[in-house]
Amino acid sequence: MSGGRARALVSFLFLAGLAGTMALPGRRAGNEPGSTREGAPAMARREAAFAALVAGSAESPEDRRRLLESLRGMGAPALARFLEGSVGGALADGPRLAALECLGGCATRGEVGALMRLATPGEGAPSSELRAALRSALSSTLERDARAAAELVPAWRSAGAGLRAELLATVAERGDPAGLELLAFVATFEGEEYHLLVAEACLKLAPRALTPEAREHLETLCALLHSDDSVCVQKISAALARARVEAAIPAWIELLESKSRGTRERARRSLEELTGLTLGPARARWLAWYESECAWHENEAPAVLAELGSADDARVLAALRTLALPHLWRDELAAAVAKLLDHAAPGVRACACSALASLGSSVALPALPAALADEDAAVSRAAWSALRRLTGLELPLDETLWRERISGS
């Protein structure tokens, strides 16, 4: 059959399918796309549309768009089954590329596994085109359905070695902290061949890790500080310092005596960035400081935190000033201070905002926007200052705007 006749046949089948669909007032039970009662004509139209996508025989971008939309109209689950059945064990890339383009435009959490299978060739390693198509499809799916991030670890387990790097690349490109679960899994259960890729991806994700779950994953990634790859150690050090992960401090102190000059310098900079202190390159000075912080936390912090509940505002203010000094366990301290944002005294509320800014913990971010609407102007300004310092954002003094930005970060 000539190319012109083939295109004409495809167009006829496609338009006939549209007409048939428009003539139906609704689907009967059991006639869902992909069901055994759907009928041969509908299946033939879909097979013809997919064949046209694979052959590239659509006469215009608009025709191709309509072909894609006609197939996506099946719904993502049915489309995934249809495409996997159509591609089968195809050795050529064409059918798989077309299938990834088609399913990537409507896939949700339930189709992540299908995307991985469609990108896996019948023989050999996936081509660069297949890997790029998978990244695009995964990225679109994660954008469309945030729940799909929970499927990345199962996808990793099922993926061949040729596609695993694409999962890490997708996570890095998106920069969504939800991808930290995958990074923590790989760092824990996979060999060092993936550790540098994990560290590089973490550089993109770590600064936005604000939730307790994300912080836990970052603490898991501290294991990479013991890698034999000095470049990996330096990159993960930079990521953890940006995210202010205090669990990395003991390892950084030990790395001050690393054989690698770059690792020693990165460890020192990480300590300085996180603590705000400049104690130099000597391990002994940093170790002495860390031990004193541990002693303060164990012996003195409980009494200071108890003062936050005092009925004497002066004692509460004194405790807040003490907690605002450079200390570790900032998340724990910030959680206690944030409770004072509802204190009866405006002076205490304003001082609490200032202390939270000094502590630099993201734990307090969800509670601060409400303080922007405080009836006391000094409190609202202090809360605004704290939010700008903690986030680096320059937004107006608007509770709704800040709340939306924080919940979406």
C-alpha cells in the first residue's frame, strides 16, 4: 500500500472512531476501553492510531495531537495495558518511543511501572532516545500526580541497570524533595557506583527539604560522608550544609583530617555554614565545641526550655534570648519556641519570632504565616522578618501568600 493510501486509511479510521464516539450518549457497563466487550472496530481504530504514531504518518502536528488524544481518551490504566500489549517484545525503538510519548501525557501513580516496562527494550541496553523519553514521561507524571513519587523506589527495584540512572536524573531535574526517599534508598542499599549520582541529585533537592520526612531522608544520606569517593563526599557535604543537617557534624569534624585537601576544606566550610562559627581547620577546636554543645543540650537546655512555660514574662523573654544564641538541636528548640507564637503577651510573641529567625530551623515555617496577621504590628513585622530570613524569599506581608508559598515548597 502506498504512503498516501496508508495515511488516507488511518485518517478514515481515526475520523470514524471520533464519529462513533460522538454518536454514543455514554458507555454501557462492560464497554470500558480495553474491556473484552468493547468490540473489534474500536480496537482496530486504536491499533491504527498507534500504528500511525509509530510510523510518523500524521500529516500535521495537529493530526498527531488528535491521534494522541484519541488514545489517551481510553484512560491511563486501559491505555497502559493496550500499549504494553501493542509493544510486546519489540526490538525497534519506534513503538516504545511512541508508547512513552502517549502514556507520558496522562500517566499517574498507577502507571509508573508501565512506563519503566515500556522503556525496557526486548534486547540489549536502552538507547539514549529511550532513556530521554522515559525521563520526559516520568517528569510529566510526577508533575501531574505528586503521589507518583512513592512509586520511584519500586520502579528502581524493577529497573535494569540501563534505566536506573534515568530515575536519579529525573529526580534531580525536578528538584522536588519527595525524591529524597529514592536517594536515601539508593544510598542505603546500592553500591558506590550510584553514590556520586545520588550526591549530585541531593544538591538540587536538599535546600527545599522542609518536612520532617525529608529531613529524615537527609540524615540517612549522611552515610555518603563515609564514601571512598572524595568527590561524592564533597558534594553531599555541600548539600547537607545547605539543608542545615546537624547529623552530619560528627562526620565533618572527622573529615577535617582527611587525606584529601578538597574534602578537608569542604568539611570546614560545611561546619562554618551550618554553625556560623569560624574555628579554623583544626579538628580539636571543633570537637571541643561540639562536646560543649552536647553537654549544654543534656545539662542546661531542659531547664531553659522549662522557663518558656513560666508565668513570668521576664523569665520567658530571658529564656528566648538564651535559645536564640548559636546552638545545635535547632529543630527541637524551634518547635518549643514556636508554641509561644500564641502567647498572651505581644512582647513574647515578637521575641519568639526573632528567636525563630536566629535558630534558622524550617520546623517553624508552617506556624509563622499566621503571625503576620497578629493584631500587634511589632509581632507581624517580626514574623515577616523571620519568614524572609528562613526562606530567602522577598514576599509582601501577606498571610495567604506566605502560607501558599510555604505549603507548595
